[in-house]
Amino acid sequence: MMPVLGSQRRLLGSLNCTPPATFPLTLAPNRTGPQCLEVSIPDGLFLSLGLVSLVENVLVVAAIAKNRNLHSPMYYFICCLAVSDLLVSVSNVLETAVMLLLEAGALAARAAVVQQLDNVIDVLICGSMVSSLCFLGAIAVDRYISIFYALRYHSVVTLPRAWRIIAAIWVASILTSLLFITYYNHTVVLLCLVGFFIAMLALMAVLYVHMLARACQHARGIARLQKRQRPIHQGFGLKGAATLTILLGVFFLCWGPFFLHLSLIVLCPQHPTCGCIFKNFNLFLALIICNAIVDPLIYAFRSQELRKTLQEVLQCSW
């Protein structure tokens, strides 16, 4: 939890209890093993990343709310992803600000009050992380249905059904975060979270690879008709593979280290090598915030309609 004294960032209870590094990049000696590469993330960087993500995702939500043409299930899922990422940013900015105020003596609070505030922030962080992963999966499923069941898409993915899915995700995320904060020291809870991440990664990989294969097959069909099979197929295949690599690569790079941290807490909590990884917990959290910055670029700002509305929002033409 968020301590009253000290500059150690805490997330999700006592998942991390190692002291911060003095320098941005240091080799911290391990008493029972080799030296550890330890990366310290300054509080100013946390604040900066959180504020950038906050602005980006607020703009996405505002653009979707403004343009009625974007009031469709697909954009509602994107909007909810932006809200989840926004909550990740807000909770981390709030936690950093409170910790800095406590350290500077500008905020006087009893330990019990700080403990309750920390519990609220941890629930907010955990819930927003779970909902973010869920909406990434929902977007993948939505795109899959739009490609493989195009003629039935509007009868399968209806607005009422989309709203029910959205409500279910938010309720499940809140309940999951409450359970996790309450039973964070139980192995089964950590394993469930790691299993959830692996399942979501597998779901996204299978769906997007299948969509890429279908797109390449479609491109080959067009190429045969136009008698230009090789150029079209190769160009489209490379572009699709690059997009898929970026999408899944960003997801794995930003979320993987955090869930690796959770896995190692279960597998080797006392091992010196695992202890080296634990020391970089703040770096893993910073990567999740970076994911909240990248998500709008991948899922929202590529839409021409949304970009046009975003320009109107920035020009204050409501």
C-alpha cells in the first residue's frame, strides 16, 4: 500500500517491497547472487506519462461523445477502452501526487486515512487494468465478427447487446479488483490474474492472425482477377503482418512484464534472480501507462471520422 513515509511507489497492496534505486539506471548488488540491473522511474516521469495519457484519452471520449456517427458498438468499445486507460492514468497521477505531498509534509493525514485512500486508489488501478484488458479483447472480437460475419454483423452486434457487454465488463472489473485487493496475498488470486492475461493474449493472437489470413486470402483472389497476384499479395501481406506485429507486440511488451512480476511472486518469491526482477516493478507500471498512451494511436486515431471530429473538438466547435 501507499506508505506514509518513503518514496516507494506501491501498487496492489504489498506486491512490491523493494527500495527505489538512487540513480536512473544502476547495478544493485544482490547479497546472495549476481548484480541486479535496476531502473528507477522518477515521480516526474510518472506524472508526465499520466498527464499525456489523460489528455489523449479524454480527447477520444470527447470525440466519440460529440459525433453521432460514432455512436456504434465498435466505437463504444473504443470509448470504454479510453475510459479504462484514463482511469489508469488518473489513479497513478493521484497516487504520485499524494505521495509527493506526504513526503514534503504538505499533506498531514493519519495512517488510517492514508491506508483507506491507498485502498481506494488500488481498487481503481486494478479495476481499470482489468477493464482495459477486457475491452481490448472485446474490440478484437468485434472486428472478427465484422470480417467473418459481415452480413450478420448488425444483427449480432446490436447496441443493446453491446451495452450489456460493457456493463458486464465494468461490474466484473470492480468485483475482481475488490477481491484482488482483499486477497492479494493468496496464490490462487495471483494465478487467476496471470491466467486471465494469458487467455486474453491468446484470444487476441488467434483472432487477429485469423483475420490477417482471411485478408491475405481475399487479396489473392483480387490479384487473380487482375492478373497481378505477386505484387498485391506480397505488399498487402507485409503491411498486414507489420500491423499485427505492432498490435500484439505493444500489448505484450506493455503488459507482459507486470504479469511476469505476478508470476514470479508465486514461483520464486525468495530467489535472488527473481528479486532482481522485483526491483524493477515501477518500470513495469510505467510500461502499462505507456500502453494507455499508445492505445488511442492504435485503436482510435486511425479512424478518419474520429480524427475529423477530434479537430472540431480541439477547435472548440461544439
